Amino acid sequence: MKTTLISSALAGLMALGAVTATSQAADDDKSTEKCYGVAKAGKNDCAAKGHACAGQSKTDADGKEWVKVPKGTCEKIVGGSTSPK
């Protein structure tokens, strides 16, 4: 039983490391940019004011919520900004 518990804990830590590495790679992607102020409620891509996860925005077009878009696209979207409002 103790071995199973330790194995489960190690598997969880390894999975967490893989998720962190994937998140970092997504942040380093130079072909996309964060576009603030255009996300629909519940459709944001990541953490912002008052919450720590994607899909938790409460209002449409909140200037502090963002979605990833192809680089150069945000400036073409009405209300879009590459920095928080």
C-alpha cells in the first residue's frame, strides 16, 4: 500500500512537470500573441484578475481577460489590445 501511494505521488509530480513545460512552451510561442478585451465570458485562455484558470472570466470583452491569437490578428479585432486595459 505504501509503495502504491509513493508511486501515485511520483506519477502526479511527473504529470505536473509535463503540464508546466507545455504551458511554458505555449507562452514562448512567437507566432501567437495575447489579445485582451475580446474574450467571451467563460472563454478566456488563462489567469487574470480574481481567478487562476482558463474559462473563468465572468463578462464579455473584459479588458483584463485574454485569448491567444495568431500574431498580428489582435490589432484587427475591434476592441482588441495586446496589453491589458
